[in-house]
Amino acid sequence: MIKITGESIDLSALLPLVSHPDCGAHVMFVGTTRQWTGDVETAYLEYEAYEHLALAKMNELEGAARRRWPLKEVVVVHRVGRVEVAEPSVAVLVSSPHRAEAFEAAKWLIDELKHQVPIWKQEHYVQICSDQQSSEWIHPSTGSCNCDPQASRDVAQQQQAAQQ
């Protein structure tokens, strides 16, 4: 299941979707809104997506993961709209006969989702004084994804071109 939603992500409803009798490994990655980024307090996040292209790219990534690893089930859900502190913004779940492949596939899927899928995050901060910046658009290359900065710039340029 590949999904973009404006509703809260119900994690308890997702795990049964990847359960499979041939699998001994079920991995779930959940990305949540953290309260602190360094010394800056986050009030909430706001996500926007170019939904048609985002769903197509997410389906493409699912297919690539299935070709690369022996996955039985895959679920990727991403939130759009306002996401409060401690709420999930993304969930990636996979099932595989063995844990190594399940962990590798889940990590690859979340990393590639952040790099390739046209979903953008705006961080809104708790404002302490009037001259403090209250929000900022974040691209994965400015975060902690350990990506190749040039590859991220290339993806960002492709996404911007697709929006025009």
C-alpha cells in the first residue's frame, strides 16, 4: 500500500498489512516530528506534496525495492498538512523472510523517499523573540540524511521543473 494522507497515521493498523506467513522479519520505520532541532524548538511541521507525481514516484520506489530484496509486503504512508510534535509524518513497513533484507529495504525506502519524492517540509518554530525566524522550508540535503549534496540538488531541480 502506497498512500499520501492528510489524516493521522494509525500505526497499529499498518503492521497487520505487512504480516505474511512466509516472513520472519517485519520492520517498521516511523518518522515523527521532533520537538527540538539543535537549540531551536519546533512548534509543528507542515508538509506539501505534488501528490500525483509523489504517488507515482513512491510506487516506483516500491517496485525497485521488491526487485532488489525478497519482500512480501510493503507499506509507505506519508502525511501532508500540519503534523504536531510527536506525531508520525511518515511510516515505511516491509516484510521479508529474513531480518537483514527487511532492515536494508526499509532504510533504502525511507532514504530514497526523502531524496526522490516531491514532498516538502516546512518547520514552524516556537518564537521566542520578534526578530527570530518563525518558519523554514527544509530540504533533505540540509538535514541529517547523510546524502550526497549534489544528488540532492539534482533531485530538487528535477522536482522544481516538474512543478512548472
